[in-house]
Amino acid sequence: MSNALSIATVTAVIKNLLENGLVGDAIAASVGDVLVTALPPDRIQVGSDERAQINLFLYQVTQNRNFDWVSQELRTRHWSIDNHEQVTNPPLALDLHYLLTAYGAKDFQAEILLGYAMQMLYISPIITSEVVKNTLVNASQTSTSGVFSQALAGISVSNLAERIGQIKINPEFLNMEETSKIWSALQTHYRPSATYQASMVLIQSDSSDDKSEGFDSMLCEPNIEQVTASFSESQQKIVVGSTLILRGKRLQGDVTKVRLGNTDKFFVPFDIQSGQVSLLVPADLHAGVQSVQVVHQKIASTEDANNLVESNVAAFVLHPKITMETRYIASLEGNEGNLRSGEITVKLTPKVSKEQRGILHLNEIPNENKSENLKAYSFLVPARTLDTDTLVIPIKDVSCGTYLVRVSVDGAESPLYKNKAGVYDSSQVIIS
């Protein structure tokens, strides 16, 4: 099944590349809310309801004839499973041809978006297997109800990324006649567009996966292949109380427990199956990167290390969560330029250890009187002598306004929450 997902994976990676670029690009502010999709063009809303949108459409798949000339080393890496018996049929080598289209109801919106998208693909012409893996992990964690996420369930993300390998993206400059043929076949309104080729994508027989599974079944250790979580619409990050989902092979034992972090303490999952184990994230961890292992204990044995069978070590990021509205613990002082200084108290779960590094982030919320030149500040959390769930953070020279509040602990940021209108509004603090 993993090989059959190669085409969809390449599309998802390119779409993700464009989406991530928009997050930190000033173009998002100039054009407004931009939607990135991978739909047939005839499914895109045009006319009076047209919105700012970038669409990536796979319009053609062709065979890549260069595979016969690829080095034997590369062919062997893609054409074998763990150095065991090779499959009888060579992989199917493909080139994927994409139509990249920009939409917009206002003047210059489509041109700006098309230029942005072409620039992103120009500066990122090579997609490495690591980028592919990160995209797959993100897809499996952020929207478990999506078609692509469900297709990824139960397969090895690392295996799929390695099989796909490196993908190169090249522009294809078609003449007007070739472009007209494409849009005529699509039977929809023409919009500014560019075409690209992604190569090379390999697909091979599922029989190789069966052989790999047969070899793995001779092993007795549990194996974690994917760590994800069950998210709600308001919660898209792993926090204390989230349902952590471990997917893999041979995860169910006589007695199945989970080790979180580098400790000897075990946690009991609430759902245990051979291919999936689920447990609630406890509060006695620290925010940041956490290791996780499935541990099998034989019936009537002790928890001595010699009587335990441990899985490989996987990892996930535990984000801190603000558990109360931020508040002042010292009066704010004004100075020249109507700026404010003082202290802000934030209460978090889980506790922050004395060794961990913390940063307070303030981002001004737009209102009817101010929607541009919004302020943003970052302040380092002072050193502490004890582990604590309450951080006291000095702030200096902050403009008056209403700010969204985030705290990052060892790089893991606390989540923000949206109101019913879909606008981020908490946690927040008013500086006046």
C-alpha cells in the first residue's frame, strides 16, 4: 500500500511547501487569506465568489525512461527490502506533471500569487526524503479525519519516505497552443498558470512489502512506526490530556505498558491492539521533545529489566498549555512614547523544569482602529531554582494594545485558540 501512496505523497509535499511559505511571507498580508488546494480546476469556485487561491492539479502522468540509466547503487536501494530477496519486476518510474494555477477576484491578486508560487518552487527545486517524511508526519497528525491521513494509518512513514527518495521539480514552459489544449480539456475558465514536472517517482509491487512483513514477523520485539494524536477542531497540538496514538507492529503483549521520557516509570494505555496503542498524555512530563516506548511484560514476571521486551524509541513534541488567563503581578509603568513595562504571570501545564528555556511571545491583535503595523514582542523567561507551573516574566517597552500570548518551552509553543468566528482570541492580555 505504501508504494501506491507515492503519487499522492508528492502532491501533498508540494502543497505543503506552498502552504508553509505563506505562513511567514509578507504576501499573505498583502493579498489576504489565501487558500492552497489540490483540486481539479473545474471544482474551483470562480466569478463573484472567487477567492485568493493557489491550486495544484496533477494533469498528466508519464513514464520516466531514465531509470534504466540510473546507477546500480540507487536502483538497489529502491529495488530491495532490507537487503533481502529482490522483487522480480523493476519499479515503475514516473514523471508527474502539474498545473499550478492562481485565482483572485481583485486586481493583481492572481499575478501576485502565481509569482509567489513560482518563486517558492524555484528556491526549493529538490525535495529530500527528510522533507517528505516531515510532511507525512504532519499530515498524519493534523487531520486524522482526512482522506490522506487515513491512508497513512498503519504504514511506516519512514519507509514510504525512503522509497520515494529525492524528488526534483522542474518548470515546463509550454507554448500557447499546448496550454490551450490543457484548459480546453479541463472545460473551465482559464486563469494564470504554470506547469511543472516532478521526477522521478517510483512504484513497485506490494509483494516486496509482504516479504518485509514476513521477515519482521520473525522478530519478537514490538515496533513503533508512527506517533500521532487524536485532535479536536480547537486543539491541534499534543498537550497534557491529549490522546496519544502509537501505530506499528506487535504492540500488544501479555501485559502492555508505555514508557514516556527517559525514566523507569510505566503508563497503562486505555486501548491496546496489535497495530495500535492509545493512552492519555499524563501531567508529570515536561514540555518539549519526549521519547516513547512500548514495553511488554510477561505474565507472572516482575518488572526487572531482564523480563521486559522493549520496542524501538519514537518521539513526539509535548506542548505547554496556558491553564489560566495571563495577569499582571506588578503594576505596569509608563515611559516616553506611551510604552509599558512590568511583569506578566503565566500558569502552565505541565510544569517547567528549572533547566528548561522559556520565551514569552506577545502578538498584537488587530481591531477596527488598527489592522496594520501590528506589534510583536518576545521576552526571555528568567532562570529558576525549582520546577514550577507558574512563570513570572518581565516585559519592557511594550505598546498599549491587546495581545495574544504564547509561551515556548524548549521550542515547544503553547497553542492558541479560536472563537466561534474562527479568529484567534486566546490566550490574551491587555496592555493599557
